Amino acid sequence: MGAASKKNRKKKPSFRKLLKTSNVKLENKLKNRQFKQQSTAKKQRKEQRKLRQAISDVSHQTVKPLERYKKKPEEEEDEEEFLESLPTDMMDENDLEQIKAMAQKASFITRDLSSCAPAHSKKRKSDQPVEKYEKMPRKMKQEEEKELIHLLPIKDKSGLIPQTMEKPVVQKANEEKEEEDVKCQDESGEAVEESKNFLTLTPEEHLELRSQKLMERKLQIAALGSAILADPNSNIKKLKELRTLLMETDPSVAVTVRKLVMVSLMEIFKDIVPSYRIRPLTEAERAVKVKKETQQLREFEEGLVSQYKYYLENLEQTVRDWKQKKHKGSQAVSLACYKGLAEVAIRCLCELLVALSHFNFHNNIVVVVVSLMNEPLKKVSEMCCEAVRKLLKQDKLGQASLATVRVISGLVKSRNYNIKPAVLRTLLCLRIKEVEVKKDTEQLTPKQQLMKFKEKKKNLSRMQRKWKKAEEKLQKELLEAEASESKDKKLKLHTETLNIVFLIYFRILKKAQKSSLLPSVLEGLAKFAHLINLEFFDDLLTVLHGLITSGDLSHRESLHCVLTAFHILSGQGDVLNIDPLKFYTHLYKTLLTLHAGASNEDTAIMLQCLDIMLTKRRKQITLHRALAFVKRLSTLALHVMPDSCIGILAAIRTLVHTFPKCDILLDNDMQGSGVYLPELDEPEYCNPQNTCQWELHALKRHYNPMVRKYTAHLLAGAPSEGSGALTVELSRRAPGQLFEDYRQKDMTFNPPVAGPPSRKKEHFTIGSAFLDSNLKEQVDAALQVENNQDSLDFATHLTHK
């Protein structure tokens, strides 16, 4: 019995089961409530439909006209007698008119009295819905059911107690609308009043009103900007509100406000833009349900990209309007003020070009800025060139550099090589040190490489191959996580970039040899010559020699040609069997034609040529050639500026160390036969061994202390140690570096010239300064006598004659 009773006993439900059942009950109650609401709504719609039908039937029913009956003459006489017997003051005329009007509207008067049918027999069916509607009880205005929030139930001794709370409803929409309407009305009224009062203001009041409006706009811009920077995710919509201020229409503050908004938006975008490119979502990605945080991030990214796009379009439109000199319909900004607006817009574009090179629409910014690099206005052109230089210097991956070089190539071709040299000079800032070398035919063919792979596969076991595959996959994932570009991809981008650069240079060498772009082209070829393919070397050297011998080049351009040729020969060109004697001859001839005045910029290029032609190719230089260059450099040092003189003396010191036998120029003894021929332009045949460096004795008395120091060092034989040696700091500097360090750009002496020694003022005693009293009296008497002499006339002797 005990076991049976235990089996028959009901188990108490667990808390989870009770919770499930309570949720089911709540759901059922909610469904029942919804069903009742739907049924009552259906009934109400049905009754309203019947009511509308009944009302339409009553309105369409026609009214029968009043029937006229002919009275008998006896009845008419009796009626007249009765009316005459009535008192005259019994009814007013107004009452009579009112009764007649009521009689026309009454249905019991207008109906057919002769008929025996009931008065409303035809309308009985159509009036039934109206009577039913009238009999229905009136319903009070129902209050909206408040939403309930179901909370966790409470467990008590009696069981589970469900807990709910009303969802708070905030009813502020109507109030806000009313406030907005009131504000709009107030603003419109204020605008009308301002327009009326504006014409009556004095100039001082105009300025005060303008400063007041400007302060209001500044506070508005500051408030919006700080709100966006404080929480960009939730306040991204305020970007649109801030961007609308770019369309300021008040003529008194329009220009200033637009400039402030442009700069503010630029700084905001630089702060809130993420460090990755945002791509648009696909349809499949939009259809997938995501977390709340992910959806919020997507909305932020979409809003940011759209506002950034509109901002860039506004900047570009401002620049385009300035270039095309268009008048706007609003006339808020005059055409003369568009120049300042355009300069601010261009500055913003340049800042975004450098700061947000990884973000969306960067290629569009590159197109706008590169086209402005060739602008006739110097300020705009320099601003854009500087921005492109910064971009190329800081670009490590190579994608931004490739896009920029492509646009520059298109600009050069579209303008038919009629561009500023500064545009091509920006390409010197490219950070390209390695490129993909073209594979030689000696390398293994694909078949042999496949055999090698098969051999490797045979040598590795199955487990080793499996581990190697997993390791490669892991390495790939690590690279993706680090967001670092692979070396192969970078080399590929650099190779493509350099191919476009050389294409620009070779086009100009072929089609525009007499243009002003040639120095920039030669300078670029000199920098990137070690990366040129070996196949082009022979043709390039022929073109460079043809340019030199043509005589159309300036001294600086010819120096660039020489430097480019030796850069080509110093790298991969060592394997070529080419004799560059003609380039040595040209440099030897050009040395004495350098500018001796303040514009001595060619000295730096000349020092580079000497370093790459003589010092780095010391094994291929004869002693006669080295002696000839040392002698000509000594002659050149006599008539150049001090900074160039220091660089040349440092180059002579380097040559003396490279070729120790050059010290024979410090002696008066002649070596061999012949006489030195300084006018001969062939360094091999001018007999430099039969002369001496007498120029050093003249430079020993130079006013610049550094020139005197280097001259004394060379006269001592350029020793590395001892009394005549230079300091460690000076001895380690290259000639080009010394030239730049002591350059007189600002017309200041470097090192500064010492001033005259300060002398102490003599001490004068108070009182008479003469020891002899008689002399003191004579001096005082002479000072007191008035000078009545006539003024000096040096032409009196001519008049007497």
C-alpha cells in the first residue's frame, strides 16, 4: 500500500516547468486579448457600414409636392366670415411668416392626405438600421491599453506570482512639433524685421551685427564639432547638420562661416575616420540578421562614408566654380571672394590627401590635387606639390604612389608636355629601392621546376607535408591579422610604379627634348638609373650623348646628363664595355663655365659628378686625368663663392687621398716633357704633371676662415694626423655636405665673422681737463665769441679770374 500510494502521489512541478507554463499562459492571454480586439473592430466596422447605407438612402429619397384642393363656394364664404370675425391683433406678421416657413418643411403637411396608407410605409425598411443605431447604448472614449513588460515571477508559499510593469510612454512629439512651429514663425518674423532694419543701420551697427552673427555661427560649429568628437557613433547625423552650414546664405558672414566649416569638418574627419577602407555591403549581407552592436557600427560606417563623399563634392565644386569663374544664383558669396574659399578648399584636400591615404575616395582626391599642381597661381601649385611630396615620402605600401604616378602620367600626356618642372620633380620623392628583376633565360624552365617540386614531395613524408601545409596556412592567417602587405606584393607595386615613371621620362626624351622638363627628367633618371633594365642602357647613353653634343642644353642640364650617364654605368652598367671618355671631356670643359655669383646651385651637381666619376671609378682613371681635374678645380676655386670654394677644396682633398701621386702638384719640379696647356679641353693631353697648384697660396689669404683652414691643410699635403690635419668632424664630411653646411642662402656668413674687439671707455674726471690755467681761459674766451664769419665758398677764385 505504501508503494502504491507513493506512485499515485503527484510530483510537485519544478521551478523551470512552472516558469514555462506561466509563459505559455501569458502568451495565451495575449492571443485571446488580440482576438477580442479584432472581433470588436469587425463589429464596429459592420455597424458603421450599415449606418452609412441608411443615411445615403434617406438623402436620396424625393419629396412629394403639396396637393391643391378646390373648395366649394359655400365653404369659402363661411371661411371668410370666420376670418373677419377674428380680432386683428391676434397674430403678428412675423409669427405668420414663421408658421408658413415651418409648414413648407413639415412632412405631415406635404404628404397626400387623401391616401389611407400610413405616412412612412415606404421608408420603414430603410429606417430600421437608424432606429437600431439610436437604440444602441453610447460607448465612452476608450483609453489606450498600456503595454506591459513581463518580469521574472516571484515564488511564494502559495506558488508563482507573475510580475509585470507598465511600459513608460513619453508623449513629447506633439509638444516638440508645436515648439518647432512657434520657432519657425518667430524666425520668419525676425527675418522680416531684420531685412527692414538692415537698410537703416549705420556702418558701426553693421559691423557689430556681423560680429554678433559670426559669434553665433562659431558657437554652433563648436557645439556640433565637440558633440561629434565626444560620441561619433551616436552623433554621426550631426555631420549633416554641420555640413549644411557650407551653404550659408547670409552675405555678411557667408565667406568666413564657409571657411570655418571646411576646416572644422576636415579636422573632424581626420579624427573619427577608422584606419581601414569601408566597403559597401552586399544584398546577402544586408539580409542577414546581426547583433545590435554590429548594426550600429554598419549605420555609423554608412553615414560616415556618405557625409565624407558629400563633403569632398562640396570642396571640389568650390574649386571648380573658382576656376570657371561662375556666378551663383544666391549671390551670397561674390566672385572676388571665391579665390579665398578655393584656397581653403584646396588646403583641406591636401591635408586629407596626406592624412587619409588609406580611406575611401582617396583616388578622387589624387585626381583633383594633381590637376592643381600645374595651376598658374604659385601659391596653389606649391601647396599641391608639397602635399604630393609628403604622400610619396610616407607611403610604405605603394598603392597611393602608384595611383599618383598614373594620374601624373595622364596629366603630362594630356597637356602635351606643357607642365611645370615642379610636377615631375615630385617623383624624386618616391620610396623605391627594389623592383622585380626580369628573369633570365638561364633560370630553370617550368618543367625542371616541376621536377624539383616532385623530388621535394618524394623526400618529404606524408606527415611532414601535412604539417608544412598547416604551417603555410597559419602564416597566411598571421599576415592577414597583422594587416601587413607581403614583400612580393610590394615589389609588384613598386615595379609597376617605376615602369610608369620611366615611361614618362622616355616620352619626354623622345618627343620634348627642348622643353623645360629636361632637367627634371635627367635628375629623375640619375636617381633611378640603377633600377633601369639593362636592355635600355645602350640606347639611353646614345640619347644622352646626343643631347650633350647638340649644344641646346644649359650648363646645368648638361651636368645632369653626365650624372645620369655615370649613374647608369655605376650600377648594372659595369658589365657593359663602354668607354665614357667623352663624358669626362665634357665635364672637364664645363667646369670653368660654372656661375661664380650667388646662384651657385650647379656646384652641388658638379660635386656629385666628381664623386661618381673619379672617386668611385678610381681603378679606371689614369693619373694624367686625375691631375688635370685637380689643377682645374684649383683654378675654379679662385673665382667662386666661399661655400663653393669649401666644397671644391674638400673634393681636391678626396682626390689627393684617392690618388696619392697627385702630391707632385705641390712641387715645382717638372715630370717629363711638354708644357701645361690650360686652354686644352682634353684632360689626357694637357700635360698637368708639368705645373703646380699656385692657386693655394692665393687662397691662403682668403677672408673666410674655413677656406684658409682647408688651404693650409692641402699645402701641408692633406695629412690624416699631425699638426696640419683637420678635425674628425670636418674630415668625415663629404664635399656636398660641406657645401650645404656653409651655404650662404640668407646672405649671412658661416661661420660668422668676428666683430671688432670691444674697447673700454676712458674715464673722464669732472672739472677742467686742462692743466694750464692760461690755456683754459683762452679756450673759454674763444667759445664765447660769436662766429660771424661767412660761409665757405670754394668758387671764389674763379670769379676773381
